[in-house]
Amino acid sequence: MSRSQLDNLATERLVGIARKWYRQMAGGEIPSISLPTRTKQNIAYDDETEVWKYGNRESTRSAGTAKSALHLLKMAWVIWFLKNQISENRSSTLRELYYISEGWKKAKFQAQDESNFLIEDLEILTDMQREAFHLRPEEDGATIFGPLRLKELTRRGARDIHCQDDVGEAGYQIPTNVENIELLDHDAQFVIAIETGGMYARLIENGFDSEFRAILVHLKGQPARSTRRILNRINDQFGIPVVVFTDGDPWSYRIYASIAYGAIKSAHISDLLATPKAQFIGVQPSDIRDYNLPSDHLNEKDIAALKSELTDPRFSSDYWKEQIGLQLTLNLKSEQQAFAARGLDFVTKEYLPARLSVMGVL
Amino acid sequence: MGVSLAEELARQQRSISVAEFFERNKHLLGFDSPTRGIITTIKEAVDNALDACEEARILPDIYIGIRRQSGDVFRIVVEDNGPGIVSRQIPFVFGKLLYGSRFHQIRQSRGQQGIGISAAVLYAQLTTGVPTVVISRTGPDRPAVRVEIQIDVGTNEPDIVSQQEIEWDRTHGTRVQIEFRSSLAARKRLVEYLKYTSVVNPHARLRLELDDETILFDRVSDEVITCPQAIKPHPHGIEIGQLRRMLIPAKEHLEDFLSNHFSRVGARTAREICTRAGLPGNRDAGSLSPKEQKRLIEAMQEVKVPAPPVAQCLSPIGEELIIRSLEKEFQIDFVRARTRPGSVFSGHPFIIEAAIGYGGKLPADGNAQILRFANRVPLMYQQGACAITQAIAGMSWKNYSIPQAGLPTGQLLILVHVASTNVPFTSESKDAVAGIPEIEREIVLALQDLGRDLKLFLSRRDRNRLQEDRAQAVCAILPDLAAKVAEIVEEPIPNISYIEGRVMRRLVARKRIDSGTVVIELVNYTAQPATLSLYSISPDAADDARPPPDFVTRLEDEYTKVWQISVGAGESWQTRFTGSGGGTLELRGIDPRQIVVVDQDV
């Protein structure tokens, strides 16, 4: 889809929401919107797309109460703003949107959470991503390093980029709107997504990308939507496996889960962002035991997070139940870089090749 | 050896005077701390003043003065416009513990044991040594008397320091002036005490002068309250000691003694008691042996006797006066009161009165404010130990939409008044009502009744709030939304008056054109049925209107068509006729604020 087609579609869908309200009001009805409820209880596994999406529970907001009427009014102002922004071919960040609302009188946002949430509502209602509304997140995209060639539509024209040959030591920076990228070709066996910058740099320094023909993606902690989207697209378009390499603690498992199954906050666009075939490579709790990795004791929050994961439908597989159970028994957690205790090459020469062959990737 | 020890002990054994006993047990009377002493003193003096005025059928005007003399010495003055005390009684009233006129009477009164004010005199004597000054005058034709009194702690006899006739500007009344060491740390509680006293004594005016500040608690009623009449004891409410005292001077036959000296005992009941006790009815009542007396009292408990007369010996405040007093002293949105019918425990008549206040300026945090009263006297201490508190905590307030954490919480005020000929207190300081099942049951019944009223009030208020919220949404926000949405879709601003009518609960009239047919529709969203005249003035003759207009007049090219319509709450009405629309639509015979007219063919 071309840029202008995408713009037209986004405008059409946004205005469609307003049109529905217009018809409701003209027909003597109180305007309203229906949205799925956004809680852990209302996400369900979709067999067709193999990702977790919102279930059937919906809540209706009708302008019959002051609170909901105000919500609709704010949404109308945002739609009006986005419509103009798209037609003028400009863009803004979520934070800027929050500040822009200063001049909207009654429709002014009280906190940035409120405007972020409202944008997610609009994504759900239009079945489009916020990037289509020319809205950018605050965080900059993560980086890619490896045998991948792509074409990016920049403001100064299209650029062909090879993610090993045409980039610096840090790699290619993923733009916020991945829809502006066209994936051309590759020479990779798999993609490895890495949580920490230290490990990403270690793999580059050790030449892991050329030795094993791997595309390295730096997640920078909890991955931004653009990072998840590009993993989804590489996996979808080239059919090469994706593995996720994180620390061995409950928070890192959530990073994996958001890549593989989608996040609760963005379950409405899970099929665009999630990569259901992504596999977890480590650090597994069993690795802490088997490799006798340097480790820390779990704190109360870690334990609570692990227990909460046991009730999360995304972690209901036998593999995760066993690993989480083991971790609670060990009462230990380790970082990825703990492998350095066995030498700087251990992770690239021994651990990863061994895991990759067990997982059937190599 | 043993003998000499017994003699040794016997030399140490001696009787102690009541005054001496109380000197050592100040806490029993509410003088356990200096801060508390000041409140107890004022409480006793004010109680006496109110009781005296009540008996004399005078509207009480009571002045309370508290002035720091030096350091921690305070001078307390309480002055009333009561009947006064005859000079020979003054020393006994103020200078002898356990002296009182009401101790042996069976009726509702504030002070009962006659310990109160003399305990304050004793307390003053112990802390400063300054004698208490009493001025009293019994009428305009008599002079006022000024007496300085102390108590001889050894003999419990008054010790008159000086006594003289003086000039006094009051025609009748009593003034007592006591000086003792204390502190005003409990100032807030003192003011509260007077405020609460004023609530349950709506006929009294209390004026407090605290150093240089004056606070007035005015009366809300000019009616002198009926002084409760003493009644004879009830057979179920008597103890052996009292019975013995009554029997000793008796000169009648037992049957006559019973029917003459007890309430609700007639000849038949008296005979039944005698039969049950195995005593002949014609026995000389004064001649019963202790064993026979015991049999008699047991029989008296067993025989069925009607409940004692309640109305005569008790004086409840009354629902209306409680409400008026509470409204005067507290700013509240809701207040209701209940006076329960009289009831009896162990032969003692009692009446429970209760009130609930909600909202207004009551504090929103923490427990409900509980105002406890016994015989029109506020109970200020030991809230937790009181049967009133326990009865409140034992109820399920959530049933009445009130949050609860042990006690109910939030902007709530609960008043409970126990009026009885014999209020059962947990201790002599009279701070807490003892747990008597009959009393607790009556408290709960009164509060449950009030709780239902409160719940109704709260649900009505919530409904109004919801309606207000909707009105806010519709009047203030919906027009903005309509304008913004119209801007987005690039259309004219939609007419939302119909939605307004629906949400605002109005009567909505709509006219539209549906392919050559004019449709006029009325929908009554109000809660009341509406009767009105609908005027449609247009070039359409409406010959085929269904239903047809009640009358039609023609003026040049315009037809004025009038329908007389009644639409019930929530119902609608419609007429259709061939035409091209236009013209005007008007409703008459109904408050214009209740209607919304929507003309959709303009």
C-alpha cells in the first residue's frame, strides 16, 4: 500500500467514527462507542493467527454521563487533529499530542496516560496502527545488524541499505514507522533478538553474525512496537526462525512473551506485532542450574511476578510451567552476561550453538 | 497469742466516712484527672440546675463561667434561674455526700445518687482549700443567702465557714462558685459537652464564658418540659433491701400492702403473690421473717404483672425537638429521629430515642459521631464500653448504604438517648450504659427504622446526582461534541434537542416529514402524566389526520389545528396527515421548562 493510500484509509476510518456519532445524534440517539475491555481476563488465543488477541468482552461508552461524554469529546478533538495532521502530511509524538491538547479547553488531557490510552482506543476502533495516524512514540527504534538488505522511504527519497555493509558498528536503526521499509533480501539462517546492549555488542564483536549467518536485533529492554513489527515482518516475509535471548528473570520472560504472543496493551494489533513462531533461547532457569551461572536471589517482586506469570494465559505451556516452577525452587536469577564467567567466547562458541542445535535451528 | 492478734487487728478496724472513702476513690466519680474534674464539676452543677428548673416548671437559663485565677487554679461558676434552695438545706445539698431528694424516687432524673456536686466541693477543698460559695434565693419576697461551705471528711457533715444574707439581682435561682486546680486541656470536650446538653435539652439556654470567649447554646423550644412524676416501684424491679425498708413501717395486711405500695398490683395480683409465696393475705406485713420476705420477693418476680406506666415517669425529648436541636447545632443534610414506645427491663420502665444525621458539614473521615445520652445527660467518656456503642457496632450498616469498619464510618451522626427510672450504668461515674438485652434491642430497632429512612434519602440523592451528571453531559458537553463531529464530517451541526429532552426527562414534541406525510410525535420522558394542547399552524388542512385535531380554524392560508392530549409518564402519542409541513408547532398548558420541541422539517 502506498503512503497516500495508507493516509486515505486512515483518514477514512477516523472520520468513520465521527460519522457514526453524527448519525446517532441526528437520529436522536446518544452517541456511543464499543471497545473490548482491556484486561488480562479478556485476552484469548486466536487459532488462525496464533497470537493472543482481545476476547469478546466489550464495554460501551455512551455520552449519557458526563465522564463518558467528555471521553467522546476528547476523542472527537483527537480525530479532528489527526485528520488535519494526515492531510497536511505532518507528524507528532504522543507527548506532543498531549501538549497540543492544552488549547482544547474541556477536551484537554489531564495526563499523558489518558491520551496514550485514547490513541490505543482509536487503533482498536480503526483496526490500524498509530503510525498510520502519523503519531510517533517517544523512544527511538532499536538496531539491527546482519545479512539483510532493505529499502527505506526517507524524507529525502528511497535508500537501499545492507545491514552489515552499509552501517556502522552499532547497526541499522529501525525507524518508528516500519511500514516505510521494504525488505529486499537476506542471507540469514535465523534472527536472534537480544535484550541487552552488552550482549548485542558481544555477538557483533565475536563475529557471530557472519559465522552463523545470523541477523542480530537489539531489543533495548521491553521492545518498542517498531522492533516487534520488524521481527514479525522478517519472520513472515522470509520465513526464517526468530529466537529471543534475554536475562533469566521474570521481567525478561515478559519481553519474550510480548514478542511471541503480543502484549495486553496492544492485543488489538497482535497479528501485526507478534511473532508466534519466535522461540525462547535463554537464559533458562535450567541453564542457571546446568551451567552453574553466577546468580542473585529472587526478591519479593520477582517472586510475585513469577507467580503472576503462572496465571497468565500466555505462559500456560508445560515448558514455561516447568521452567518457572524450577526458578521458584532455585530462588535464583541470572543475567545474560553472566556467561562471561566462563570466558568471553563461551556464549558464542558453546552456549548459543548448543542451544540452537537443540532447538533445531542449526 | 491468737487472741492478742485479733485484738491487735480489732484496734485497727474502724468505720470510714463516705467522704473519706471518696477522697481515696476519686476516679469512681469522674475526678480521676484535673482535666476531667472541670468537666465533671460543670456536668454535676448543670444537671442539678436543669433538674431544679424542670421541677419548678421554669425555662432554664444557665450561665457557666470558667476563669483562670492564677497558675492552674480555676474558678468555676454555675448560675441558674431555678427555684433556689432554702438556706437550711444549702449546707446539706453541697456539703454532704449522698444527700438528695430524688434518690428514693422512681422517675427519670439526671442526678440520682446525690454524690455529684458535693464531690466537686470536696475536690475543691482537697486541691485548693478554698471553700465553695453558694448563693441562693427562693423568691422575690425573700433575701438571698450566701454560704461558704466545706465538708468535714471525717464525719461527712457540712462545715459552714460563713453564712449571711446579701443583695442579689436575681429574684430566684442558685449560684455556685468552686475553685480548684485543673487544666483546660479538655476545652474542646467541655464545649462539646455543653453542645450535646443543649441538643437533648431543647428548652434550655446555656451561656458559657470561658476566659474571654462567650458561647451561647440557645433554646429551640419555649415549652417547659413536663416533669416526670414519681411512680410506685414495680414488683419486678425491686430488690430485697428496698422491700425490707418498705415492710418495716407497714401497718397493713400483706395483700393491702402489695396493692397500696406497688404499681400495677391490684387485689387479684396481690392475692396471687401471697398464694405463690405461701403466705396468708391477711398477715401483718410488718411481721414477716427474713425467710418469708425472701419467699415474698421471689413470688413477686414470678407473678405476671403488667408493665409499669411509662408515660408518667419518663420524659422523652420527642422526635421533632431532637431534629430541631440537631439542626441548630450541626449543619446536616438529613436528620430523622425516632422515639420508641416505652419498654421495661427488670421492672424498670425505659424509652429509647434515636436520631441519625447525614452529610452537610459532618467530617467525612473516620467513624460516625456517636452522641450518647442517659436521662438527658451526655455521656462523654468510655464510648467503647457502652451498650449504645456496642448496639451500633453490632448492626449491619452496609444494608443502609453506609460503610462500616466496626462502627459505621463517614458523614454520619448517631444520637441515642436512654431515658429510664433507673439507667443501668457500668460504674458510678455514669459514663457508659450497661449491656441490658432489652435496651440494646430497642436501640437497634430505633436505628434500623432510621437506617431505612437514611437509605431512602441516599438513594434519592444518588438518583438526583445521576440525573445531574446526565444533565451536565447533555447540556454542557454534547453541544460541543455535536459541533466538533460536524466539523470532522463536514456537515451542518446536528440538532440534539431531542436527546436533551430524553436525557433531561422532558416532554419532547417532534415534527417531521415522511414522504408527503407530516408526523407529529409526543414522547413524555417525565415522571408525571401530562395534559396539554398541541397547536400546529401551517398551510396543511390535515383533513385526513389520525387522530384528527379537536378543532381547526382557518386564517387566510393557514390552518390552526389543535389537539387536546393526555400522555402518561413514559408514553407517547402520534398523529399523521398528508401535507408539506412547515409552519409552527407549539405546546400549551404545560410548564415550558418541561418541554422540548424539535422541528425536523425546517
